[in-house]
Amino acid sequence: MNTSIEQIWKEGFMDSNAMIAPKIIDLYNKKSKNIVDKMETMFKWNLIGIVIMAFIVLIVTSVQGIPFLGMFIFSLLISTVIYGKKELATLALLDKNVSSYQYLKSFDSWLKDLMISYAKLYSFLYPALFLGIMLQLRLSDIGLEAISGFVNAFPETLMILATPMVILVPVAVIAWLLYYFAAPIYKADMYTLYGRALAKLDEIIADMEELKKA
């Protein structure tokens, strides 16, 4: 046999019309399509899950008598869904009239850009969610009583917006930390949900690139 299997695979990847290794090309075409379809489906179901969670939060907070906090959290969650749907629309614009390898590289680039842009979105969402909860707690009966008791115990404490500085400073620090670490937190969430699929995508791309070098 004069032609090595590595050369056969290389020629198959280099020329989409080559008939020298149709089964191998077809195998990687199917692998490429399966991984993209799987990740797209997972992403869509994740958006549906966020919508369901948003409505559950809205209902529970309304029942608990804190509807404004519920509406605020609902708005934050729905904003991520709207953003996600817009990003999915850009996925549909990727050129599918290219080789599986080229399409996977385009998909991988789209996915990395998506993660970066979502990390920026979450750098606003995490602190906003935390501050919204703290504000609701501050305005609640428990919060008002706690602050009143604190002021009575320490009458000379520095106040800003009718709130002791010793409370505002830790809240501000935590909000800043959530902003600063939003990207790592989001990436950890992403790899929890999509870790296996992301690893599989990297594996397929790496296999294709190795075969192209053979």
C-alpha cells in the first residue's frame, strides 16, 4: 500500500471533493455536526431554563410581598435571555458552505467571543443582583429595625443615605468583588454546564489539525 492512512486523511481534509477517504470525511462531518447541534440545543435549553427561573422568582417574591425585587431580578434574567437569543441569531449567519474544519473553527471562535461578551454582561448582573437584594433587605422591616437598633447603640456612627457607613462599606466591597470576579465565576458556571461538550469540541478540532499536518 503506497499511500499511508495519514496521507489519505490529509488529502480528504484538504480537498472537500476528494473521494480518496469518503468514509473518514463523512465521519468527521457527522462529528462536527453533532457537536455543534448538541451545544446549540444545550444553549437553547439553558435560555428556556432561565426564563422558567425568572417567572418562578417573580411569583415567589410576589407571594412573599416583595414584588419590586422580583420584578428587578426578573428583568435581569430576561435581559440575559434576550442577549442570548441575539447571539444565537449570529450563529445562524456562520458560513456553512465550507469544510467541517473551517466551520468548527468559526463556531469555536463564535463561542469564545460569546463567553467574553457574556462575562462582561455578568460583571454588571452579579453586582446588580446583590445590590438589589441588599436594598430590599435595607428597606424591609427587619432591616429598618436592625439599623435603628444599631444607631441607638452607636449614636455617633457616620450615616450616608440613612444607612451606617459600617454597613455600606462591606456591601460596596462585595459588589466590587462580584464585578471583578464576574468573568471567572461565569466561566466556572459555563464549564459546569458545558464542560464535556467544550472538551469534545476542542478534541475534534485538535484531531482535524493533527490529521491536516500528517
